[in-house]
Amino acid sequence: MRFITLVAGIAAMTVTLFAGAAEPIVIKFSHVVAPNTPKGMGAEKFKALAEQYTEGAVRVEVYPNSSLYKDKEEMEALQLGAVELIAPSLAKFGPLGVREFEAFDLPYIFDSYADLHKVTQGALGRRMFEGLESRGIKGLAYWDNGFKSFSANTPIRVPADLKGRKMRIQSSKVLDAQMRALGALPQVTAFSEVYLALRAGVVEGTENPHSNFYTQRMHETQKHMTLTEHGYLGYAVITTEKFWDSLPGSVRDALERAMREATAYTNRIAKAENDKALAAVEAAGTTEIHVPTSDERRAFKKALLPVHRQMAPRIGSDLIEAIYEETGFDPEKL
């Protein structure tokens, strides 16, 4: 009888504990791209892993496609505590005064994902994240999207083909300089507005990884794409130091594990998703795809590599040289 009473008491206590359990910690994860892009898929993978590893102590709400904030608004929303996680492109840190991240915008600084990962997965990448801490920002991971191609409504074979063209860019001094080096007219446009801007003729061309180009339906408005692979587009998954430090240690540990695994997943699928998107663009038949010859690629490199020297005072010549050393890149060899 006493045993039955004890069991009943434990059962009642268990019900009481769960009934009175704290509400889950809600993490709002805002981003500006489609769910079926590498970043969109990475966000969903993190959500699943975070909720699994915290055993329901955390609930992640993912808001894709600028449904919560546009790319110009995300950073302020994070700093105000309106969201807990964002994954802005690396170009977005320049306006914060952390110009080192603009090195990722330099044209032709990375020849491959392998070279890129020597930086993002090494000491240099960690050092760059440490530079965010004075702004109250905690860097959690680098996520790949891919290498960019130029598009327009006229053929792109040599740098002069972009002269006078109104080309959409993110807000970035480096990307502005890149377009001007080609004689193009850079137009800063929010990512969510690019499709309509192309249709209206406000901008005439873009630079994008193929997954962004396809999922945002830019192939419906652009007749030509040239696979220049002239620049890299990647993201930093960030939160605030204040929010991160407020979490219980066990929750932080579980989220770090989820982020490591989500990052490995995202970076593993990035190239495959861009290849799939390029095949879909080709199948749509609305955009002619051109693979540059070695001479054409060399001409774009010659036109764009001077941007490295031009931007060195802004980004830091020591950092640029450190990237060269890490990747084995020699700008003098073309």
C-alpha cells in the first residue's frame, strides 16, 4: 500500500513538474533568401538539430525570403533584440565598421572552395569573428553559398561588354569598385527587390550564385549569363553576445553542436545546389549560358585584380596578404 502511494506520489510530482516546466526559449532566425537555397536549407537543418539536441528547451522559428526583415533591416533588428539569429552576407559588416569582412568581396581572391575554407575554417576566420565582439556580436559560423556569375540582357564575353550597364550590387564599397573597374554602373538594390528592378529596367544585370539567380526567378528577366566565377558569396551566422551569454551553459553547448553540424551540411550541399540551379536555368531555356574561354577569364582577372590594391587601405593590406599566403594566391601570375 505504501509502495502504491509512493508511486502515485512520484507520478503526481512528474505531472506537476512538466505542467510547470518553463516555456521553450524562442530563437527567431531571419534570412532573405528562399528556403530551397543553401542558406535556407541550412537554417532548416539548424532548426531541426537545435530542437532535437536541446530536447525541446529551444524552439527555432525560421523566417525566409525577407518575410520578417529585408537585408538592410536585419542587422539593426538583431542589435535591438527583435531577432536572435541572422545570416547576412559577408558584405554587410562593412557598414558596422568591421571592414575586414569585405576581403571576401574581392574579385578572384579565391579560386576554389578548398582555398576559401582554408580561411573560413581556419585561424583567420576565427580572428575575423573576434573583431565583431567589440560591437556586441557573436560569430557562430561561416556558411557557403557559392561563386558568382554575371548576367545581363546582352552577351558578356569581355569586360567591356559590361561598360555602361546598370549592375545590381549589395551595399559594399568593394563591389562598387569592382563594377566601376569594369566600366559598369553599380546600383545598390535590396535582394528582395532585384526581380522587379530587373523587370522594370531599373537595373540591367546582376552578379549571383546560381541558386539565388534561379530561386529568385532572375532567369526570367536575363537573357545571358557568363560563368565568370569572379567572386564569392557567403554568409556569417551571427547572434548577439548579450543573447548568447544569457543562455544556460547546457543549451549553449547543444546549440553549438547543432550549428557545427548544420554548417557542415550547408557547406557540403552548396556546390551541388548551385549546380542543380544552373541546370534548371539551362532547362528553362530563357537564359543563354556562356562558359568563358581561358583567354576570356584571364581578361576579367586582369580587369578586376587591381581592385585588391585599391581596397587594401580600407580592408587592410596585412589581411589581404595573409589570405594570399593561406591560399597560395599570387596576383602577379595570370
